[in-house]
Amino acid sequence: MRLSLILLHTAKGLILSDPGHFPVREYRCTLTCYTQTCSLIGYNPGMLSEFDLIARYFTRTPRAGSAVKLGVGDDCALIAPRAGYELAISTDMLVEGRHFFAGTEAGALGHKSLAVNLSDLAAMGAQPLGFTLALSLPAIDEAWLADFSHGMLALADKHDIALIGGDTTKGPLTICITVFGEIPSGKALRRDAAIAGDDLWVSGTLGDARLALAALQNTLALDAASLAIAAERLHRPTPRVALGMALRDIAHAAIDVSDGLLGDLGHILKRSHVGAVINADALPYDAILLATQPGETQHEFALNGGDDYELCFTAPTSHRDAVQAAALASSTVVTRIGSITAAGLQVTDANGKTLAITPNSFDHFSKI
């Protein structure tokens, strides 16, 4: 990170300012200016500087033997993937008021910020290597930063992924992470590889995060205990990294469910030039959703809810045992919910009756 400084002549003398960044720490010298001698000082000498912030909360030594050869502290990080591997790279941005509520608990926000990016690596079958963090903060709040970094780095430790660089600035609360992973060449789970006749699978349960969101937006009533359980899925999703890696050579195509199952599956169908049939009654629902909502709402939240960060993937019917073995090896529940067809997208009930459910995925430029 480079420091660009300007000198401002004020009534108090010359001020050393870092435009667009947090105030720098104290700098002093003596200069003759307009026939008067003045002191060169920085803003808020008691406040953490941008570089103090990075050093205190976001600097860690890369693990010996990892692919990260140089982390935080230089102009660039250095990553050396293994021979015969390809780099997988993805970026996600979270903006206060658009992706999360103002006042969201900092530790949960740190967790989710990294989790949504790890979910992209999972969808490709990639092993995590490192990530960068670009963070815009309205002010420096050390208690918030401590909780945020703890939530983020605890998840990073769980997946053995290193924070290798980034940037900080002053502005609306915005978190942007870029993740780097590696995949054996030619083994990535791509959106364009689904084949008609494939089974359609999904991991975990669907609709829990959407249930929590509706309750927090006061569009439905939910008791405190149920909301706490559902909100955990919204604020602390589980990226299915181990399952994604286990599905190499088993699954054909995959995507993570971030904006709603129907909309995200639609990306696979479009890229692969195929269709799909989904049995809505086969969808995996959490007990809270089943206990508190009618069937129509269950279907809507599971199919169009979003923020699940589960994996939706296709695999040949001959690989059903292998899929279940991969799920067992990664300690993840998977459910077969339909099949890939030649064209179109149809949602049915268990009796094959077509249900009138329209894809309605999250759109960043739609009205909030």
C-alpha cells in the first residue's frame, strides 16, 4: 500500500494530510513558511493510522510450506500454486444497507464476508490459498475491528487460507474480498458442463436465511428462539469447501446458491444449454421453516430466497453412490432434487404437478 501525502497550510501551521485515507500519525519538522516558522504535524496524533490498523488487526505471517510466499507488507503478495494446478480467483463486495443491516454484529460480518467468497471457491472445487481485503470504514472503532477481524480470521484458520494484502480507506462501510484458490488443471466444476440426464443435487438446507431476513424486515412473525436459529444461517453461512473438492471427477457442473436456487441454477442451464425439472417437495428444508411456515412459503423461500451458500450441482446418475460418499467424507448432507433435461425449467410437486413458481433472484440494481 502506498502513502500519498499533501501539505496543507493552515492557521496552525503545515498539516501533513493523507487524502482519502485515515489521518496519519504525528510528523514533526521545522520549516520556514511565508517568513514564519511553523510546526509540521499530523491530524489526530492519538488515533490509529491506516498502517497501525493493518498491523494490529490484519497482519499475519503466512504458514510455512503454504503456497503464499509473501503476504501483507509489500506492494504485492506472491502466490506459487503447485505444478499442474490452475488458479481460481473470485471477488465479492458487501455494502452496508444493501447486503447487510446497519449494526450487524461485527464478528458475524467478518465471518460472512469471507464465507461468501470461500463459497465461490467451493463451487469450483478449489482449495483455498489466500485472500485480500479492501475495507472502507466510516471511522476507526477498535472494538468493532477486533470483533470483525476475529470473526474473519477464525474462519480463515478453519480453511487454512491466509490474508495476504488489501487496502483501507475512510467511507461508507464496505467490505471487498478477493479469494485465490488452486484446482488441478482441467478439474474445475464449471457452470457449462451439465448434461441432459444428470441428477440435480443440493447441499444442506434451503430457505433458512430468507426466513430470518423476512422476520428481521418484519414481513412475518417469528419467535425469538426460531429467529436466532434462522439468523445464524443468514449471518454465519457455512462454505462447502470440502464438499466441492470431494466432487472433483464426480460432478459435472456446480454453482453456489447465493441469490436463490432457481436463479443460480438458471446460470448453469444457460451456460450448458440445457433445462431442468425440480421436485419442490424433495427440497431440503430446515425444521424451523417446516414448523413455522405454510408449504407455499416453504417453496418460495427455498427456491428464491438466497443467502443459503449451499452447493447446487449436477452429476451422472451412475455417480449417485460416489456423490453420497463425497458428502459423507465432507460431513455434508446432500439431497437429490431433480434432473437435467434438454430444455426449459419446470418446478413440480411430488406427484409431478407443475407449480407456478417464477424465478425471482436477488438483483443488486433492483429496488431494495
